[in-house]
Amino acid sequence: MAAAPSRELDKIMVRLPNGLRTRLAVAAKANYRSVNAEVVSVLQRLYGATEATGEGLDAQIPAASSDTTALHGGASHHQP
């Protein structure tokens, strides 16, 4: 499947905690990609790459939301 032009993709605005944008920028630079591409990569690793329809994503959300390690700098904040 060919990549869709960016104006056809879903867009969201997020508020990031202090310091997170800097951490994303550092990681993006280390991985030779934009901050946007870094965010997409992290989300795809966390939730799994799915088709544009999102099919199958609902089954992945409970497992992925319990593993917040990538979003909290290596420290899991999962409550038992």
C-alpha cells in the first residue's frame, strides 16, 4: 500500500509533559527522523502496526495500555 499524502492522514494535537518534547527530539535525531516520525514509530511499537482501518487495534489496546514503559522513560507505572 502506498503512503497517503500527509493532508489525507489523521492529525491530532497533544499536550506533552515538560521535557517530553525534548526527549522525543533527542530520540528522533538519534534515529535520523523527524519528531513526528519518532512519535509514530513509538506508537506503532507500543500498539503494533495495523492497517489504516485500525482493524484489530481494539484487541491490542488493553495489553498495550498496561505497558507504559516507553512513555515514562523506562519506568513502568503499571498498578497491580
